[in-house]
Amino acid sequence: MKKRQGSKVLYVFAIFFALVCLVPVVYIILNAFKPSSELYSATPTFLPRQWTLSNFTEALQKGRFGTYIFNTLFVATVSTIIMVTINTMSGYALAKFKFRGSSIILIIILSTIMLPLEVIMVPVFSVLKATGLYNSLWALIIPSAATPTGIFIMRQYLLTVPNELMESARIDGAGELRIFAQIIVPNAKPAIATLGIFSFMWRWNDYVWPLIAISDPDKYTLQLAISNFSGEYAVDWNSMIAMAAISMVPMLIIFLIFQRQFVQGIQTAGLKG
Amino acid sequence: MSTKTTSYKWYQRKQKIIPYLFLAPNLAIFITYIIVPAVMGAYYSLTSFDGLHDPKFIGLKNYVELFTDDPRFIDALLNTFKYVGVTVPLTFVAALGLAYIVVSIFRGKSFFRASYYWPVMISTIVVGVMWQWILGDTFGLVNVFRNAIGLEKMQTLTNPTFAWWTTVFVMVWSRAGYYMVMFMGGLLSIPRSLYEAADIDGANRFQQFFRITLPVIKPTCILVLILSTMQIFKVYPMVVTLTGGGPYNATRYIVQHIYETAFEYYEVGYASAMSVVMLIVVTIFSAINFAVTKGGER
């Protein structure tokens, strides 16, 4: 009897916190469908009294948010492909080869986890200029493709792939690239999926890199555009809220589909969300 | 015979180069965009540099100035300490509480886990926009409610105290779900038999929590403390859209100060010195965490 009382209290808390997490998000998404008159009303309602898409169309037409969405999608997709490829390659080298300097390389890679971008953002700006990437979408794609956490999870995962698979392929005369593409990659699929999903989310939500690397409005990503609009003297809340909704809905959907990968990724490698 | 040995030697030599080739693209990016900037930053911090002209070596002058003649820097740094000191424990407790709820309930586990994790998926920029809309002075819900019950309008994000605590609350709101997942991993690894034995011995819930749960999940606790301290120390994007650092610099934290010093006032050398100080402070925080908790030893 006592136990059941306890679990009832637990459910009250559980539901309360679920509401605290969900209601603000849902409220903002619903607000994106309200016409100005309701948005700025002194007595707002939770559901729009009159549904409209005008906030979205206005943001896409006047605010050029179509460009920003395209830029963000491009960066997130291409960066994820490059990142998964080169991190799997590095993880493979560190897990399956014995070579001079391997442990030092691993230590250096892992220690950079403790070096946040915020600490090196000033000189990174100089390096981006010197390497000609400044004000190019590639500045958001290439540098961020080499993550220490990505290398780490690929290495840990590939350690569990049996060496016999590679050895028998070598005896059969398969080249190293073929071994990598046809044996290692298929065997690393779960880890690649986890890393890919995280990478896409990181790049989609990224702010500090774009802030340092991009000043040309044609190259803005969604986050950069939203933050710049919020800094304006008279904030156009209609477009802002529509864009906030457009920015978060894809991530929420990705999360609902790939929940399991997120949980595993965090619990095994402490991947930052 | 001899051709066979040479080809074998050649094969061996090739095998030695291969791991380096697999590592090459990653290492090239690492060196160019992390190691080189780190070294450059350390050098810049010893120079007077405006980002345009050549840096001029001035020794430790930047550091001396930071700590003797720059109240704005000290304010931002102390404000960040205060922020970390309040937000990290709150995030810790919230995350552990949520993990406890999800692990303990029977029905709707995955629904509640998903709900609590939801805010983590939203970019910090958008999180700031959301809460600015919800809590802002003009259109915010606080004043809608006050209006509805006949109270006067109050200052929300234009009030320094309210704004500061809002940055605390919003950080906890947006990060707790992430650390919750880490705690869940720890909590689920505790064998049920430990609690059953404690039940038989008549230990109550509190005793069980402090004597069994906490000691077993200690390594997770340390990881959460170190990661959340680093994360919360570099709070910036959320503040950009939530308060812009105001009102009256009440929510101005160190990363914003470094960013503006370098990119708005072009004192690149000086800002680099701030970055070095920040790195040292973050490292000390982690080391203290690690030492106090004795590195996860039980």
C-alpha cells in the first residue's frame, strides 16, 4: 500500500516535469501559426484561434530564410558524410594497426576534447583567413569534420570487430582500401549511424563556428540568421518564431526516430547532445 | 626466391605506412584547426595585436592588465563563477531526479524519457528565442498572467536579478535531459539485489540512496560534474538571443566578453590572454572535481 502511494507521487512529478519540458516547445510551434493580431495580443491563447501560414511564407520571401535553410542542410549533410568517413578511417587505424606513435596520437586527439572551441576562437579566425576558408560554407564543413569524440567511438567500436576478418581478406589478396570499404565499414554500421545522427544535429544547431567563420549574409546558417535577427532593434517576431519552429522541428523528428542511438551514444561515449 | 623476399619486404613497408594514410585527413584538419590555433593563441596572448597589423611582443603585460586594471573582465569572470556555482549543482540534481523518475516508474518510461530529452535537441540559439518570447517584458506570459489576476505589469528580462535567474533556469531546462541519460546508464547498472538486501536490513529510502545509489554511480557523477562544468562555463549562444548580456551586464559571461573584445574591439592579443585564463580556470575546475571525488574511487 505504501509503495503504491509512493509511485503515485512519482507519477505526479513525472507528468509535471514532462509538461515543463514539452509545453513551452509546443507553445512556440503553435505560435508560429498565429496571425500578428494574436501574436501580439494581451490575452494570448494556447491554440491559435485562426491558423495561418503567413509567418512562414513571409520569412521565406522577405527574410530569405530559404537560403539559410539550404545552407544549413548543405553544411550538415556534407560535413556529416566527410566526418563519418574520416573518423571511421582514423578509428580503424587506431584500433587495428600497431604503429609507431599510435598511443601518442590517441592521447593528443583525446586531450583536445578538453579544449573547447570557445578558447581558440580568436586564432581560429586567423587560420580560417589564412587557409582561404573564411566566408565559405566549407569553413563550417571541413574543420568540424575531425572530432575527437567521433574518432574515439569509432575506435572503441572497431576494437570489437575480430581481426580474423581482415587477415583472411589479406590472405585472399584484397587491397587495404577494399578491406576498409567491404569489411570494416559494413561491420561498423551501428557506430556509423550513431555518429552520423549526432554529427547532423551538431552541425544543424551549430552557432559558434558560423559566428566566427561567416559574415556574408548569403552564407548564413539558420542559427546565425536567427541570432542576428534577434539582435535587431525592432525584432520581427512573426518571422523569428516561424524560423525557430522550422529550426527545431526537424531535430525533434530525428530524435523521435533515432531515440535509441541517442541514448546509446551518450551512455557509451558521453557524446554531447 | 629473391623476388619473393623483396616483395614481402615491400609489402611489410607498405603495411607500415597504411595506418598513417588512414589517419592523414583527420590529423591534417586537427593540426590546422586545433593545434596550430592553440599555439597561435598562446603566442597572441603575449602580444599587442589588433588582428590587422603584425603582433608586437609585450610579454606578460596583457595578463597583468587583466587582473589589475580591467574591472569589466573581472566582473564577467566572477559572474561566470557565480553562474557555474549555481547552475551546475541545479543541473546535477535535476538530471539525477529525472533519471530516478524514469528508472523507477513502470508505465510510460520511454514517453517520459523522450519528453525530458526533448529540450536538448533544440539549438541554444532557439532556446534563447523561445524563452525570450515566453518571459519577455512586453509579450511574455508572466505579465499576461499578472494582468489576468489584476496585478501590475512587472519587469522581467529587463530586471537584472530576474534575467540572471532566467539564464540559470533556461540552462537547466535545456541541459538536464542530456545528463539524465548519463545518470540512467549508471542507475540501471545497480544490481537490484543490493536494494533487496537493504530492505531486509530495514534501511529506508534515504539511507539506500546515500549508502547504495550514490556510491555506485559515483563515476557517472564525476563525469557529469566535469562535463556540465565545461559546458556551462562556456555559456554564450543562449544568452545572445535571451538577454544579449544585459540588462546592465547582469548576464554577461566570459565567452561573450572574449568574443566582443576580439571581434568588436579588435583587441586580439588581449582577448587571447583571456582565453588562456579561461582554459586554465576550466582545467582547474575539472581537476578539483576529480580530486575532491578522488577520481571515482570508492
